[in-house]
Amino acid sequence: MLNEGNQTESTAVMTTTSESTLTTTYTSGRITVHPDLCNGQPTIRGLRITVETILGFLSAGESREEILSQYPSLEPADIDACLSFAADLMKHRYSLKHVA
């Protein structure tokens, strides 16, 4: 979970969608995490497009325009939200361990 003390736009906001499920939203609702959607991975507005997918395209050198043409349901602000979400995650302290 993102640092709750950080009062940036991407601070997590939890909303209950029903009595049995819980959805967490980030970056003004553009990034959602739902346990039953894409195995609980962060998605863009619940569209079954993961943040990881978009970041993978960007890291492979795809342009925003190419991504938006491949995924017409996305908006330019969705790509910005993916980058913001990833940047916020990197603000946390991590310990990397080698796993055999």
C-alpha cells in the first residue's frame, strides 16, 4: 500500500464495492486493485489492462500514441497514472533477496 502519510494525489483510497469485495483505487481512481480482477494486479479503471502491461510497452520503446491506438479504451491520463503509480511505489524502501 502507498504511504498513507503522503498527501499526494496518488494516496490510496479504499472503497467498498459490495459486502464481500474490496477495491482499492489510486491516482484519482484511474488505477484500481480488485482481488477478482487480473489476479489482484493493479489495473487501469478496471478495464482488465494492467499497469504492468502499459509499463512494459513503455519500457520496450512504444510511444504513447502507439499504446493508445492498440488500446482505444485508454486515455492519455491513464498512461500518466501508470507512471505516477510506479514512481510512488519506488519511493518505498525495499530489500531485494536472492531466491534460489
